[in-house]
Amino acid sequence: MKLVLLSGGSGKRLWPLSNDVRSKQFLKLIESPNGGPESMVQRMWRQLASNQCLDMTFISTSQSQVDLIYSQLGMNVPLILEPQKRDTFPAIALVASYLHTVKKLGRDEIVTVMPVDSFVEDHFFQKLKQLEIVIEASGADLALMGVKPTYPSTKYGYIVPKPVTDESQLYQKVARFTEKPTEEQARGLLSEQALWNCGVFAFRLGYLLKEMNKRNIPIDHDQLLQTYTQLPKISFDYEVVEKAKHVVVVPYAGDWKDLGTWNTLTEEMSEHSVGRVYLEESSNTHVINELDLPIVSIGVSDLVIAASPDGILVSAKDKSHVVKDIARDWSQRPMFEERRWGWYHVLQLQKMSEKVEVLTKRLHIHAGKNLSYQYHHYRSEVWMVVEGEGDFVLNDRLFRIRPGDVLEIPVGAKHAIKAISDLDIIEVQMGSKLIEEDIVRIGMSWNDILEMVSE
């Protein structure tokens, strides 16, 4: 069996800490076993490792999340890259084409897909492994995992199974699906032994390739990449699961949570404050502060306060989900990004004229890490080294840099940097188009870069 974790999301539900690049699964706000903070994707990867699942696992994601994944999980994570974010059906179709034509897996291979940010107990993964057995035993088109509800939730979709004829059987046949019901409807669904749909699907690779053929979708990976933007933006549930003729479900009775809102995420946080925060006489209030300025909370209850370079949120916990609708159409650039080499924080963006913009950033490069050897078409840069020591390459020449050094990088100049100790740099960009996509990479590893350096 192959397991594929879907890593997508627009990042709006946990604004202002999450954005189009740093989605919720990358926020380091939950506690790891050693007491330090970890993200949801780090928790998931740790659990997969402890349950001997890593060798069969891929992550499906977009190019914008690659650096974050490498930063948090390491450089050896097998990725399946979407050329553009669309929805779960296009993403899973791309996965099928990749496994079939790039990895050369046969049509009888069992593939299981699930969200990368599911908050589950370890024994969930033992149940997950049973999906392969269930597909073989049932002959079903699809096998799903269904969570036994703990209350009549209106936030989740439901899987309604047919009555059980054999209590010892691992699975039940699916009668129907119901999307996010009212509370009254949810109570009725619970009386039918309905299960929460947690977004876990297993199928034979050949089944999905056949479904792609029905829709005239190329099964060759290279061809699909070229036409990917033409695929409909639709979920796998709507396009495939609810139309399938033979679907079974495996019930799971353990803990499962979708930490998709501030209200649910703060329930799993071990600390009520993160960053420069002073809480006084405040109950059931969480404050997460990524700014250098202090936040003081006095005498308030049931609030979440979150501050980042992208903005500040103050919300009643039970209304925190509304931020997704408010931030949905905001198109401002992310002001903070975590990369494989460290992170950057946008300090200021100015429009000097119609053709000239100035962007000021603070860059932090971890010791031993390096930026790629690259150049830009539309901007020049000036770097001031504030702290740390490193090696700097400019147009194939190598220099040692230290605090106080000012590095000028003209438009089109090739440049790279490696941190010997942790480096802090103030970067000023000036040009007609200040976008992260204006990067032409020549080399990635420092050894490859050094081979281009003049003696």
C-alpha cells in the first residue's frame, strides 16, 4: 500500500498566523513529546515513523510549500508537486498519474490518501493499514475511514453505513453520505450509527485511472501536468466518492480532530500564551504573538488573540471561524515565510512610483544552511549583515562576510550565501516587480555552488 498525505489549504482559517504559503499544518503551536513546540505536519510525520509507515508515504503539495516541508521534515521527503492549487480531486488524479507513470506501480496497487493535518492517536495508523485488507476482502471501489462521533457536530460530513450483518467484519457497506447537517439532523444521523467523514480514502490505482479515462483526463503524468489547470476545481468526495457504486467504511473509535479553527486548535495548546505576552486575570484566553511588540491581556474571557506581521486578530473563541470569510479575498503578499534555510520577515513595502517599489526584509539563515545560487530579472538588492558570519558568492567570486558588511547585488548578478553561524541580514530590494517568483536558480547545494567559484 502507498499512503499519500494531501497538504493544501489556503491558510485563511487561522489568519493571521497562516497564509497562502504557511498553512495551518505548519504552525508550531502544539506540544511534542519532548515538551517543545511542533506543527501538525511534524506530529503526523513523527507518528508515521513510530508506526513504520514512512517507507510507503508521499506528500502531495504545491511548489509554494516545498521549502516549509523540507524545513520541518528534512530534505528527503518524497513529494508529488501540483503545478497549481485546485482541489482534492485534481490533486488525487495527479497522484494516480505520478504513481502509475513515474513510479511504475501496477493497477492493483492499493493507494490511501488522507489530510496531512489530521490530529489522531497512534492506533489510528494501525486501523489505516487495514484499508488494504478491506479493499481486497470486499472488492469495493473505495474504502473509507469513518470516525465514531462524540457529539452531533454540524462541522463535518457524515457517512451513513448499512446495518451490520456480521459484527466481526472489519467494514460496513455505505448507504449514503450527508454533508454538514443541522444539529437536529446530526442527532438523527447519530441514531443511524453514522460516522464522521475524516477524508481518508483507499482504492486500487486502476480504479482511479479508469475514472480518469471516463473524464478524458490524461493518465500520463507529463501530459496531465500540461493540462492540469484545465481540471475542474472540485473535491474528491463530490467527483468520485459520492458517485461510486460500491463503497465501504471502516469505523474508527479513537480520538480524531480537525484543528481547523482557532477554537479547536487552542484546545490542544499546552500554553495559554506564546511570544511576548502578559496575561492578567484572564480566563480561557489564548494569546499567540509573533511580533516584537508586547501584547497585554487583562480581565478578558474566552478570547483568542493572534498577532503576526500579516495582521492582528481579536475574537471570541466560538466566533473565530468567521475570520476565514473575512480574509478570503485578501490578496496581500505574506509578510512572514519559513524556508528550508531559515525565515524572512517583511519590514516595509513602499511604492516610490508606478515603476519602482522598495521592499525591506529581515532574513535569518540557520548555521550550515545556504540560499541557492540565483539571479533576478526585475530587482537589485542591498544586504547589510547584522549578526553572524558566512560565505557570500557574487558572480562566481567567494567572499567571507561579517557584521557591518554591506553587499550590493545589481539586477542580473548571480549570488548565494551560506551561514557559518546563524546569520541575520537586512535586505532592501528595489525594482519594478518585487515578487518571490523573480528567482532564476543556477545551483542549490553549496558544493555545487563552490564548483562554479573562480579560484
